[in-house]
Amino acid sequence: MKNRLILYVLVLVILFSLGFTLPTDMRSLSIDIFIFAIYAMAYDILYGYTGQFSYGQAVFFGVAAYGLLLPVLHTNTNLWVSLTIALVITVVFGIVLGFLAVRLGGAYFVIITIIFNLTFYLIALDWIWLTGGDDGLTFRAPKIEFGVFSLSLYDPVVTYYFMLSFLLASYLILKRLISSPIGKVLIAIRENEERAQLIGYNVFRYKLLAYVVSALFTGLSGALYSLRTRYASADYFNIALSVQPIIWTLVGGAGTLTGPIVGVILINPLIYYIGVWWKHYLSIIGALMIFVVIYSPKGIVGNLINKIEKS
Amino acid sequence: MKDSEKSIIIETHELTKSFGGLVALNNVNLRIPKGELRAIIGPNGAGKSTLLNTITGRLTPTSGEIYFLGEKITGLPPHEIARRGIALSLQIVQVFPNLSVFDNIWLGVKMRFKTRNPFIHWRQLKVIEEKVIEICKKIGLENKIDEIASNLSHGDQRLLDIAIALSTNPKLLLLDEPLAGLSVKERRHVSNLIKELSQEKTIILIEHDIDAVMRLADRITVLDRGRVIAEGTPREISEDRQVQEVYIGSRE
Amino acid sequence: MPIEPTIVNKIILAILNGVVWALIIALVALGLTLIFGLMDIVNIAHGDFYMLGAVLAWYGVALFNNFWLGAVMAMIFTAILGAVVERSIIRPVEGLPAFTVVVTIGLSYIIQQSVLATFGGSPQTVPEPIRLTIEFLGIRYPAYRLFVAGVSGLALIALGVFLFKTPYGLWIRASMQDKEIASAMGINVSNVYIMTFSLGAMLSALGGALAAPITQVFYLMGLDVLAISFIIVIIGGLGSLKGTLIAAFIISLLENFITLVATPTEARVISLLIMGAVLLIRPKGLFST
């Protein structure tokens, strides 16, 4: 318990001091990692904790990215308003899509989430008047306003701390969620859905809740990402973006919340650097997925963490 | 409502369930008063498990009604029926395999309590924790409280399954072959436990072990090919000719 | 085609195109549902088998100037690939649906990138191997498309005969019903799996090869086919062969009709809405029992 507290403080101190010491490219990579770490945790709530294997989370990433971009672009709303709009829209989409996808579970769930994803991508490519299609849309990032004073997202150091605080807040909220009775019921559903229902839990409602919470945080990640890139395109709905959290979770270990973050830290730089020298890096990702699932299904890091925690 | 009916906890009225052409339950009428331990026996395929599955809402009856405490529960979803106070321990052990004994029972106990703050940390709910430990003691799992369910022996998993059913504090407990696959020692432990539980709860027990049934049951209902063919005290049933025929017939 | 097509001409065209696509997509979707029904595998790489069929047909024309050789090559190649894939990477995760998805996503990436590396990233066209057009009912229609309809129809009939009239088909259907009983009856379920996966891959590739001259050949072309096949399979009922076949016709005809007045994307959105409605009313598909 005490060790854990020290670990937390240490991690915080390191994360805080890295903000102004890291070289530019490393800082840039860190900001990406913070944003995608939120996405990874969101996926873990859905798959790792509730056992719902989605292959279509990019829908929420893209919806929220445009949910933030469009108000800023067309009506020049401030940051907090746009972010709220983005998240509200994402939750609405989450509820509607979840209502259709969650009920049947299993293979149906996987297939329906893929269909959503592919269809949304098609729409985003086609409705250029709305999304800018493949070329996308750019916008000026609004200032971060706190009452009288404000900060600019054009300063990478500010962006670093801005994204870091969202990551920490998301972590705390989700950690609390899984430590609450709700979290326990989600795990119970993953373990034995039938039994959970037989002792009186409305399984559908809990699964839908997990789906919507996951959509919300995936959306947060997407909105922050569009804020960071000051851009969004149909590619934010790309099905490849739905594969990412699966890889993070597989590598980091499902149902650990921190595991998938480790997955992001390991995989994203890897993709970045391999991508630089070989354009067919996706085939390595493909091979990695097959390898991990067959030889280390509990996740490479998940296995390690288990061992450390037990010792 | 008449006085005599108030004490009826569960009643089925002309309950019928068919799968395609196969009739698993055929106009079954049951009336079980509060506090009784009712055993349901019958040869394989008599419809015993179908009956329990229909009562708990896992199967929807083809026709007929089910009343629990005077209210119609036919067609309600399983979680709704469970919330009203019917718990089931299945023939095939159903636990949460990768969770500890504590967590398994905790989930059932939690059902009874409404928490105002949904984001409260589970450790802050001390009342629930106390109840879990109480149930563990009662059932005889207090030494294994932190063990992972899937690591338990079959006998202990069976106990845990019953404990989960009990943890929701049901008014009616349905036990589907609780003695199946247990060692002699475990059988004795579980049947003593059932005896003890029957002091405070209404129980419907399905069991193939006729000796145990004779010892435990207040009354026995005999099913054969989906029909009730006899009902009475253990003594009456053991002397019933029709029952003997069914049993002797099926044993050959 | 007439210079100023009347509405009747357009409707006839939509029906013809709808039927041709329905038959092609039925080949793909039946393979998908067969594999799922038997092995509980959601095969993400199924669209890539379709793409491989089209790409190999293109190579047939490019290298040997022979489309038919390409199509046959495609079928043989994917059948072998399917068998190898089933044995090597699907078998170890059998019975774990989420993991089979992951494995087939991985496979999908590998196939796509291999094609990208060899075939290239820009869309190609394959000339129609039969360059006749037939005039009837006031329209001129490419004979090749009618030929495609004929071949697909024959392939579907052959599949039906295979599944319902041969011992192999009986084994597949028996294993779909109950694996344990099937293996107790002495059926080698392991071989049935390989055969089915291989057959499914081959059907998909045949669809792709036949479609190549009608559409554009592109390394990501499988995604769109995967999406429509999944919609069809959900509407028809996962694992239901009859449902898949009927849903293929409904959706394909419908999308072709809608594109008379709207864009293909809008047509797809309507298909999605129909799927949503089916999920609400008959969650397990229109033709589930």
C-alpha cells in the first residue's frame, strides 16, 4: 500500500518534470501517448472489464473529433463549450448504437460494431460538405480560458500539461468506476453473464452503461486529438483506428486499466519508428497480433504485472 | 385474497412448455406454502429442470401462469424475478470463475442494498462485507474466502454456488441436484446445510438421491414426462404404486 | 446504353445490376456465414479473400492475357491459403471468438500489405473478358454481367448440391448442428473445419474474380464487401444459409434501386437503418428459427 503510494508520487513527479525537459519530438510523442492512453483505458472498460469485444470504437473517436471541430469552425465557440458539445454528441451516438449492438453480445456485437465503423467511414469520406472527406478540415485551436487569463494550445508545453491533466482526470474517474459496485458488476458480467442475471442484475443495462462510458472517453480522446492536430478528416473514422486499442489491450493486458496504457507507450513509438523506415509496417502489426494472441493471450505486460503483484 | 392463499409462496397454473413437438411440461399445477421443503423427483427427461428454468424466467412458458406471493411473474425477465426473491442454484455449477469466494458472494449481497452514491468505493460498504463473512461461515467456506473460485474443489464450488443463491436473501430457493457429483462426506455436509436452510426458507429441491429426498422433504411432487403423477408426503409417495412403476420402469 | 434512358430503362437496369450483385455478394456472404455457423469465427479477412480473387484475376490478364486463368488461379490459391490459415493460426485460438477476430484482423493486414507491396496502391481496372452487349427490353446490357450472374448462380447451385447431396456436405451440416455428436458419429471434425474454411475462402475469391471487370481492383476493396456481407448476414440471421441468400437479394436490389435517386453512400445508410430495424424487431435475423 505504502509502496504503491510512492510509485504514484514518483510517476507524477516524472510526468510533471518531463513537460519542460523533453526535446520537442519526444514531447510531441508523449502528448500523443497521453491522448491515446485515454482511448486505451476506454477500451479496457468495454473489453477488459465487461468482456464486450468491439471492433468499431473509431466511430466515437471520429464523431467527437468533428463534434469539437465543427462548432469551433462554424460558430467560433470557445474551448469548453465545443468540448462539451463533442462529448454530448458522442454520448448520444453511444446510446443509440449501443442499444442496437449490446443486446445480442458475442459475435453479433463484433459484427455490428464493424458495420457501424465501416459505414461511418464511408459517410465521412462521402459527405465532403460536412467533413471535408479525405482531405479533412483544419481549424484554429481556441484558447484555453480560465476566467480572466488564458493559455494557448500553440505552445507545446501548454499542450503537454493540458493533455496530461485530462489523462490523469480520466484515470481517476475510471479507476473509481471500476472500484465501485458498478465496476464489480461489470467484471461479474464478463465472468459469467448468466449468473449475474440470475442474482438479479439487469445485464443489458450494465453492458450498455459500459458501452456508453467507453464511447464517452473514446470521444474525449478523439476531441483532444483533433484539438492537438487542429484538424480532422475521414481518416479519424478509419477502421485501423479501431484496431489500435485492441493491440494496446492485447500487449498491455486486458482488465488492468494501466496495462493498456503501457501498451500505448510500447506500441505507438514502435509504430512511429518502424513506420519511418518501412511503409508496410502494418504487416508487422498484423503478425504481432497473431503472435500475441496465440502465445501470450493474457498480454505481454499483463503477465509481467501479475507476476510482480503476486511477489 | 383468502387467508389460506396468503401463505402460498409459489403457484403454477396449468404450466406448459413445449420445445417444437416435445412437451417438457404438461399442465403442471403446483402450490407450495411458505416454509415448505418441496422435493421434485422423476426420471430423466421428466421436466424437472425445465420447471425450474421456467419459474426463474430463463424459459418462457408456452402457456399457463406462475404466481409468486400472489403476483403474476410469468414472462418477466430473469433478473426481475431474481429481484423479487427467487434464487436458483443450477445443476451445472455456475460461479464467477476468476473472482474470489468473497467477490462471488459480495455480488449477491450487494443486490439487497441500494447505494445512494453509485461511485462509492466498494470497500466503504462495510455492511455488505459483514454479510458476506456471515454467509461464508454459515455455508462453511470461511477458510477459503480469498480463494479464486475456479481453484476450488467441485464440492466447494457447489457450496459457493448455493452461497451465491443465498446471498441475495431469497424467499424461495431452488436447488437443482445439489448433491450430484459430490463425495460421501460432501453430500452429508450439503444435505445438512439444506436441512438447516429449510428452517428459514422455502425450498424446491430437485434430487436424484431418493434417500436424501425422503429424509429432507416435507412433501414430494413426482413428475413423469412433463406431468405431475403424484404428490404427497415422503411416506405417501414411497407407497404410491404409480410412482413405483415409473421408477422401476425407468431403472430397467 | 440509350442516350436518354427512360425511367423504365433505369428500373430495368437497377434490377439487372441488383441481381448480378446479389449473386456475387451471396457467394461471399455464404462463405462468411458457413464459416461462422460451423466454427463461430467472425472472419475479418474474408473481404481480403475477395480482394485477392480480383487481384489475381487482374494478374491473369496482365501476365497471361487470360482472365479465366486468373480466376481459376485465384480460386486454387485462396483455397490453399484458407486451408493453411485455418490449420496454422485459427486452430490455436479455436473456441475463443474474440481471439479469432484478432487473428483474422492480423491476417487481413498481412494480406493487404502484401498486395500493396506487389500490386501497388492505385486502383486498376480489368477489361471485360466478354465484350458483347445485348440489347433487350429497350436497353443494352453487357453480356459479361449476365455471364457473371450465370456463373454465380451455377456456383450457388453447386454449393447447394455439395452441402445437401454429398457426404461432405452432410458432415459440414452435421458438425454445424452439434460438434460432439458429429465427432461421436465418426466425422473427422478437424478436416471438416479445414475444408469449410478453404471452401469459404474460395467462394469469396470467386466472387472477387468475377467482380473484377465490373468494379475497380484495389487493395482495400475487401472492406466495402465485408461491410455489406456483414449487413446481409445480420439481416438474414448469423449462420443461416437460406437467410443469407434471401438477404443478399433484398439488400442488393434495394441499394441498386435507391441509387436511382440517391448516392451509393445514402443507399448504404438505408441498409444500415434496415439492419437496425431488424435488430430491434427480430434480433437474431429475419430467418432465424
